[in-house]
Amino acid sequence: MKVRLLIALCVFLATFLVGGIALALEAPTLTVTTSGTTVSFSWTSVTGATEYTLYYAPSPYTGPDTIGSILLGTQTTMSANLWEGAAYYVAVTAYDSVESSGYSNIELFILGSDALMYPIVDTAQVLCYDDSDAISCPNSGEAFYGQDAQSTGNAPSYADNGDGTVTDNITGLMWQQSPDTDGNGDIDADDKLNYDQAVAGAGTLSLGGYTDWRLPTIKELYSLIEFSGIECSSYEGTDTSGLVPFIDTAYFDFGYGDTSAGERIIDAQYASITKYVSTTMNGNETMFGVNFADGRIKGYGTSMTFFVIYVRGNTSYGGNSFIDNGDGTITDSVSGLMWSQNDSGTGLNWEEALAWVVTQNAANYLGYSDWRLSNIKELQSIVDYTRSPDTTASAAIDPLFNVTSIVNEAGQTDYPYYWSNSTHVNMGTEPGSNAAYVAFGRAMGYMDGEWIDVHGAGAQRSDPKAGDPSDYPTGHGPQGDAIRIYNYVRLVRDISGN
């Protein structure tokens, strides 16, 4: 199998350096190559060196007790036969009988894998927008520079297996192609299942010669979303043939809500197995689902009914492996992304958020000048759905991250919404007026005369890019979504960048 090799900064560098290694000797430069389950190391010769030491630690890194070392004399190469899936950080030092060099570059190798374990599929957004409409993509130094269409990622790539399944070539996940649960050839309200039925249905599905199907997690399900879709909640017609959903219909069968059964056109919510660890709507047991008609993640009562597609393979997908680099950055070694540990500390409208990123790059923030505002799928990848303000008194994110606390619309201590650089395109006269965000605190809404958590921490919704939040005293939409406009920012960059 092919092998993915990537460069990573990691905590154990700091662990080594505090050991007092002097820096008089030049540090070697390490190169790692792999073939199958064989890994080979070579490093540059250092003048005067009488001995080299190879240090290694397993990934994910869990502490200094896991660091090992091999004394290698004067040799500058080494090979080892390991096993498929072996993953280690490695570095080399030189020694001249008096003192040691600093550490070489640190490398992470993963054997038997041709991709990161949690590659983020791109949003497929190709147009740029200001705060109302599509525009020519701006140049550096111009307003609205740095948005989704200006960053390239893992372009969506699927294979139709011809047997009712679709393989995602990026994530390695295999999907049921159609939510036509009753198999009658159309997709309507009769195909929908409640949460318990959806969970149970995985155990009885035999498709494509496989029986190990499961109900997807919210991160697996969200990997399918594409922000080339157009939000259609304002559409008043009945013909859906001209609408554009947030899923690739060249590979996946899709149906809008069944208006003949009393549903709205936007009632195309898909079930995940991920339950909210708190409750919504003042006590409802809640499941997170993706709506591929309107491009959102919301928490839904588990007694509702949903479209269902099952998934198999790559059971590691969606799990993070965060490393505190000790310098204000946090690396997710399985997604290949590095994040700022701190957020912006204040709310910004969307144009200001994009401009703030430019300012941070100009200042070489934390030693890097290639930060960006994350796209919405990158941002959702760092949600920790085991955490919430009500159950862990925290934001829905790993505690390695620092999160500015706020007071929400109900007067509760809470945590912000965070902007993405992804426009949430709509069918209105100003199609580019909203951008997508993730709620790392309660997803507030105004219902029955009070502000409550209506969609759960970890929801993905959208806000106007500009305006005055006071113009929305009771929120917006059927659940009175709280409109804040001045949302927060967390920076991201590729760890393979500058």
C-alpha cells in the first residue's frame, strides 16, 4: 500500500529540549522514506559528530514516558520492518563526545495508509461573495480576501460501485447510495425512520455483499456535505427539479421534503447516531442530523423521522488526535491541520473576520504567515460532541483549546459561534448575504417567549455577514435562531505549509 508521510510539530520536541541539550553542534536533517511496512531513515552527516541518536515516540503522542531512543554510532542510515498501521514521530541528534546538537526536523510516518486518518473533504464552493452577492475572487489586500473558494483542499471524489453503494475516495468510507428505505423507487416520507429505527436498521442491512453497515456519526455524515448547494427555505413553489441540494446527486439519490405528506420542501434531514449530550427545546432528547436541503447541522428530537443512509469502513474517521505544540498552536495529526489555541477574543462581522486573518498573517502570528479562516467542514471537524455547556461546563471542543466565554441571549454563561469562510448561498435577492458558522456553545433560539438551546452545541447554522443584531430581537426562522453577526474566529493552517 502507499504510505502517507507528513511533517508534524509535536509536544515531545519541547519535552526533549527541556532536558538541557546544548545547541553548539549543527542539527542533522532527517529524511524518512517508506515502502510497505519498511521504514528507512537517513540524515545529513554533522562535522565532528561521533555518535547519532534516533528518538521515536508513537502517534498519538501521550507523554514523555513513551519516548524511546536508539544509539547508532556514526552511521547515518537505518531501516526497520514494522507493521501496517505503525505510526511514529522520529527525530535525530548528533553528539561529538562533549555536547549534543539540537533536534533535527521531526517527522511523522504512518505505514500502510495512503491518506490521513481524518482527511477533511473540501466544501466544493467555487464562487466568491461579498456580503450580498457573487463577486470576482478578491486579491490579497482587497476586501473579502481569504474566503472558501480561494482555498483548495481534498476535492470531493466518489466511485459508484454499481451495486447500490458509493465509495468516497477521500475518506475511505463506503455509503449506501439511496435513502429509499422501502425500496419502491421513490424517496418520500414513507422512507423516513425515527432514531431507534435508524439505529436498528443497520443490523439488518445487506448491501453490496456487506453486512457491517452502521448509522454514521455526525462527522461521517457531514463529510458528504457540499457548499455548492443553495439554501431553499424561501422557495414557495412545488417543483424541486431546479433546486440544488448540498450533496452530490451525481452519485447519491436525494429527495426533498414530501409536500404531499404535509412536509416542507426543506424537510430533508438525515439521521446520525450522534446524540446531543444535553437536551434541546427545554428537555427533548436530541440527535444531531444533517439537512442536505438547507445545508445545516441541527439537533432534532429523536422521535422525529429522518432519511437514512448507512456507512461502513474506516471506523476511525472523525476522531481527532490533538497535540499541544507548546507555542500557542494545536495540531490535529489525523487531519493535517494546525489550529490557533486562542480565538479572536472578540466578535467580528464576516468581512472583519477575513481582514483579521490577514492582519495576523502580516504579524507572523505564532511564527506563521499562512493562517486562514477555516472552511465550515474544517471548523466542524474540531467539535467535541461529548461536551456541552450544560454537561461539562465547557464549549464543545477539546479543553486544549482556549475559548472566550460570553453571556448568551438568556443571560447564561456560554461560548461563541465561530465564523467559517464558507458562504451559505441562498435563493433570495442577496444570495451571498449569509455565511456558515458552528455553535461551540448552545445554539440559541427564541421559542414560546423565551431564549433556549434549540439546536445544541455543535450545530452548524448561518448568520448574516453584516448588519445589526438588534434588528432580530426574537431571532430568525421557525426556531428563532439567535442572530449575532459578530462571531468569533479560530485560525487554521495546513501543517504542510510554510
